[in-house]
Amino acid sequence: MQLRFFVAIALMSIGLVMCAPPERSPSGFRLPEGDAARGQETFVALKCNACHPVQGLNLPAPVADPPVPVVLGGSIDYQPTDGRFVSSIINPSHKVGRYPAELVESGGESRMADYSDVMTVRQLTDLVSFLHSRYTYTPVRPH
């Protein structure tokens, strides 16, 4: 229910958010500012660390079997956006093709849990802020 409310708000405000600063959302929608520290707490509370290590953080080690090859954080060569993070959280099956199927899929869908009935919009916003804080955008220079 709460996630449906979030999606409705995001769709209604898409016209306004096109003016967002490029460092967080070059296209698509932008979330309100979240709290990265609360986002890390949410990450642990929802047991995201049971599958995903976070580069540069000493969290309890993943216990997923087989291990999930998706390490979060670090240097990336694409612009991290609110839309990319939200899509990965609420619809993780949209990108499973870039990893070995036996490690990330079960029955053709992502092994990631569905949080739509347990995560609040505030938790999602904070979690996205936490993820933003863990990545460094390093554009690829043309040769």
C-alpha cells in the first residue's frame, strides 16, 4: 500500500522533477533528500546485508547460499540516479540478466525479497540516500 502511494506521487511529480540537479537524476524522477545514516540502518534492519556486501563498510557478512555476486558501492562509470536505485529495490528482476542466473534467480525471477508490503516510503528514501553515499561516479574518458 505505502509503495503504491509512493509510485503515484512519483508519477504525479515527474514534470516538476525534470529540473533536478544532474548529480542525482539526469533523467526521470528525484526523491526528496533522505538520511544516509538511517538508510544504512534500514539496510541492516531489512537484512539486505544477508545477500549484499557494501564496499568500504564492515557490516555482518552475507549468508546467502549460493552467494549473490552483487556488491554494492564503489566506483561506477554510469550516473547513479534515484530512479536506478528505486528500480533495483522495488523491481530487482529488471536487471538480473547481467549476472549468472544460478546466482541471482529463482524460477526466472530475482532472488531478492519483495519489500513492497514492509518498507515505508521514508525507508526507501533513506535507503536510496545511503546507496548514493556508497558510490563514486567516475565517467569513462574517451580514448
